[in-house]
Amino acid sequence: MSVGNGAGVSLAGGVAAVIGEVVVHPMDTVITRMQSSVYRSQYKNLDGSLKRALFSGLYQGFGPTLIASVPSSAAFFVAYEASRSAFARARAAGHVSGVPQPVLDAASSAGAELVACAIANPAEVLKQNAQVVPQARQASSPTAEILRRFCRRPSRLWAGYSALVASQLPSICLTFSLYETFKAALLERLRWQADDVARQMAASALSAALAGGCSSWLFVPIDVVKTRMRLAAGGELQAARPLLKKTSRGLAASSPPPMSKGAWAVAADVLRTEGVPGLFRGSILTCVAAFVGTGLYIGCYEGGKILFNELCRGQAPHGLSSRR
């Protein structure tokens, strides 16, 4: 991958991250609140109806997410494209000719995701803790309040990193394997040109949406565990305990797990207190968010990559010039 292509990939990844986060963040906020251990006490009434608090402040925690998503997205796609290019050269030389292309795509996305997770995890911890700060208690912005909690123990910003990697690697590998397969089949069937920006975006968005929606449901239990670990790191237990006592005696048993518990212990705690449905809480909205978010994110990236690379070479993108 040349320097010019690398710049185009970085720019496209950053732009796609901004657009994707703006659209998906409200759904992600609701998912975080649903997967929280205080969902029944803070966001549901005793008759089972939902409180307005579940849908208020949907952009809480957006700041740190946006700041981290741009470099992490750029790093992911630079590593992903570089890895795919390296595998393509190795295949041309006959070194990996027996390895199926979906396996190579999965390996490329796995390496890229390890890089991106290291950048994104602190912002995800800040975001999810800010998303569950009750608006009635906000003397300042939710993000500022959460930042103060982590000042003394910044290492807690990497809470849930193992769960993040455990969920992201298989999810990303499956998603990108399906995505590249769907996209190649779609482009071949419709005979669209590879440098047509509009059609590349359409093919990429549709293929990515289908891939993301199909794969997301499988990893909802890991997302629930990851969310519980991150919220515990931000002190959700201390913040929620008085409210749990006022609401119902029975809810005290479903309080967040102590921070000392690992991913397996957290999962066991959820199963013990809430059963299997607790591990799949928010699964429908998660699939919808993955369908919309993945399609928009990768569609914008693929279109932006073509656009920026052509602009760097001083050429008008094919899909745009033909419409002037």
C-alpha cells in the first residue's frame, strides 16, 4: 500500500467513524442502559413499562467516543488494507494459494482489530459509564463526572479489555469474511465497475449491513458481560445501590458484580440472577444497530477511500465525474 493510498485509507476511515458514531450512538446508549445491571430499577417501572429516562440524554458519552473513534478507525483500516495487500502478494507468489480468501480476510481483520481495540477501549469505558449517569444528578456534563471518577485509577480505563477482544475478534472476523464474500458476489453479479464511487458505496453498505446484522446476535452475551465490567469499573455499584434498596428488596440480589470478578464470573452472576434472557438483553436493538451502523460505516469508508485516493492522484472520481 503506497503512501498516497495510506493517506486515503486513513481519511476515509476517520470520516466513516464520525458519520457512523453520529447515527448509531443513540441506539448504543439505549443498548448500554438495557444491558446494565440497574436496568430494571432505573429504566423500568414496577408495572414493566419503560421510564422516560431510558430515552433521555442519548448522546451522553459521545465526546470521548468521537475523539477515540477517528484514530482507532483509521488505524484499523490502514492495518486491514496493508494486511490484505500483503496476503494478495503472498498469494500471487504461491505462498498461501491453498488458503481460502475468507480465512485471509478474517486474519487481516483480526490483526487490525487488535490495534484498534488498544486505542478505543478507554473511550468505550468513559462512554458507557457516562451513558448511565442519571440526568437528575448531573451537576456538570456526564463525561466530566466520569472523568473525575477515573482520575485516581486511570488503569481502570482498560476494564473489560479482555471481554472487548473476546467479543470483537470473532465478531470482526466473521463480519469481514461475510462482507468481502457478499460484496464480491454482488459486484460480480451486477457487473459494477470497481472505481464507481456511488455503486461501490451501495454494494459495500448492503453487504456490510447484512454481514453485521447476521454476526452481531451471536455475540450479545459477550457484549452484556463487557458492559457490566465497564460499568462496575466506573462505580455503578455504589451509584445504584441506594436506588435498588428503595425500589425492591428482591433487586438487591441483582446488583453489579464486584470489580474483582473476571469475565467468566460476571457471566455466571448474570446467569444466576437473571437467567439466559439476561445474557441476551437488548439483542434485537443490537442487531438493528449493527445492520445500520456497519452498513453506513463500511459504505462510507469504501466510497471515501476511492474518493480520497483519486483526489490524491489529481483525478476526478469515476462515479462523480460521470454525473456532472
